[in-house]
Amino acid sequence: MRSVARPTPHAPGAVLRVATYNIHKGVRGLGPAKRLEIHNLQMGVAALDADIVCLQEVRLFHHREAAFFDQTWFGWPEQGQAEFLAPAGYEVAYRTNAKTRFGEHGNALLSRWPLGDVGHHDVSDHAFEQRGLLHVPVHWQGTVVHVVVAHFGLIHSSRMRQVDRLAAFLREHVPAGAPALVAGDFNDWGERLDPAMRAHGLHRAGLPQGRARRATFPSRLPVFALDRVYTVGLRCTGLQVPRGPSWARMSDHLPLLVELVLE
């Protein structure tokens, strides 16, 4: 897989290149058509060439899937998916959001920059959806950038309450004036979360003239901009969604790439 073109001409290291990607637990299809995509996703994550990769729907283990795919050519990775997907030299943070009968899944962060202490905050709104925030300080170019990986609920009222819980978490755990970003799958089909985010000082990463919306779902014919990055103290200078048959195959979402500089 070819690397993804950089959307702006900055030299490496001059900007913070951030990707967010819902990997659909590394599996696509149902029944006999079910296929393992985690090995292709490993190449896809490397091709993004991001400083920070924020991942949702990542498995540490799943006994039934591991047994099923042990019969295939490559097989289920022995490592957790976050460790397996991390390019060489990247640090990894992972925390579980949801536990099921055969396994679990959660959010992960992969970083070519050093990480601080990893935190996790439960923002589940009801018993049928287990949701959480992964919080990791990233030491970038002498600055600590607080990164939160999020995966919000399927119901709008739940998402609105999760915005408030996110804001309360940031006030408690991020020092005043520190740069921060929140990246993930916000499930905001109706484009209704931005005002609530702005009310808490979180601004959606986008380019001038309001070009913040980049459709990422469904991956084969993207219509909805569910995957986003919101920032405090950072400005967006580049925005990109990789597209094509390979990306459409690997997950039901496409990745979103943003380039950020300090304000």
C-alpha cells in the first residue's frame, strides 16, 4: 500500500500529524463471508505516517474470533490489536471500553512521540452502550499535548451528555492553557455536536471557509462525517481523508488525517 500524501508542504516534525480511525475490530463481513482485515490495517496505519494515531473499536482479545481465524492463512495476531498495528518505534496506549461474552474492545493511541501516564474515564450513558475516554499526554517538540480518544454513543441525547462529561474531564485533568485534542468517532449523523463542543472551548479541526466536514462513513461511499478532531490551543493546517478500494475494504470507516500547529 502506498503512503498517504501529506496534505500540506510542512517538513516532518514542523506540524503534529494526527489520524483518527475506527478499525471495526479488524474484521469485516458476516458468516462465511467474514474476513480478517487486521493485517491489511497494519499496512494502512503505517501508510498514514501520522505522529499520533487514535483508534476506536480495537480488541485486546476475542476468543471466538481468534479460534475462527486460526484456520486462515495469516491468522489472528498473538498480540493485542493496538500493539500489532503500531509501526516500529511507536509507543502504545490502550484501555478497554466494552466487555462482551468472548472478549472486549476499546480505544487506543499509537505515537512516535513519548507518552505520559495513561488515563481512562467511563462516559457510558446507559447499560446497552459501554463508552470511554482514553487520555494520554504526548510529549511533542518540548510541549505536552493532551490527547483524548473518544467513541460516542448512537443516541443524540447520550452524545450531548457525553460532551458535558468530556468537558468536565478536560477541566479536571488538563491544565489550563495546555494544548489538547479530542479525536474519534462521534456518531454525529446529523452534524449537531459542534455548537455544544464550541460552548466548552473545543473547535472542530478544519480549514478556512468552514471546510471542516470530511465524510468518512460508510467507507465505500462516504456520506457522513462521523470521525473528527476537536482542538484547544491548536490550529489545523491540513485535512485529508484517504480513499480508494483498499481503504474501503479494511473498515466501514475511512481514516481522517489532520495537521496541527500550536496557536
